[in-house]
Amino acid sequence: MSRTRIRGSLCFLIIFQACASGQAVNPVPQQAPQVDICSLIREPQMYDGRVVRVDAEARAGAHYEILLSGKSCSEAVVVLSIPKDLDDDESLARLRESVFKGFPGTTARAEATLVGRFKWHQDQVPARVLKLAEVVAVNTLHEN
């Protein structure tokens, strides 16, 4: 057997083992650190690129986006970015139902615990984005 063929076989086995074990290229840690949503808003540079767990108030944005804020920092928001592979997630469906009930013109809100990778895009719109990895909990709030 030639060296090229042996190397090719070894590369295949390594890749196959990684795929079979369920390891992802950018896995989300089992225990993402809890971060206050207002800290993400006020000090985004500290969390840029980190996977975090946040408790936030979620509400509908103008273009079917979900906006996240906190009681003591409602003047600014974090935009929730939802990857397509989560579209069938039941917890995400509950969050969307809670937030978009009666949309447009809704005041529906929810309290949510979310895990995702935070990105800060200074001088861009939106500046603060949480790329969703998991919806941990959803509690629908009554409309105002």
C-alpha cells in the first residue's frame, strides 16, 4: 500500500471518528456562563465572540425580528439571530408564538432564557447580535 493511500485512509478515519462522535467545529459549551443582558448592551466589547446564557425580555421587531432587552436597559436591544437549523425547535416555536401573537401592532412579550454566541458590530446596524444556539425557557408575559 502506498504512503499516499495510507495518509488518505488515516485522514478519512480521523474525520469519520469526529463526525461519528458528534463533535462540531464550533460546539456550544454545556454550561455557558450566565451574563446579564444589560451587561451585553452596556459593555459589548467584553463579550464579543463569546457563548453566553442570558435572561431577557423578548419582543417583536419591525421585520419579524426578535429583540432582547432588560428592565434596567430597555433603551437599547440585542437582536436575536436564528439559524435555519433551529426552525423546527419546539422551544423556539413557543418563543415565536409568545412574541408575535397579534403581529403587527402587537405588544406581546416573553421572558426567555437563551444560549448563543454574542457578536458586537461596532458602528453597524444592528450592533449587538445573539446568534441563537438554544432556547432554554420561555414564559409568555401578558400584553400591556
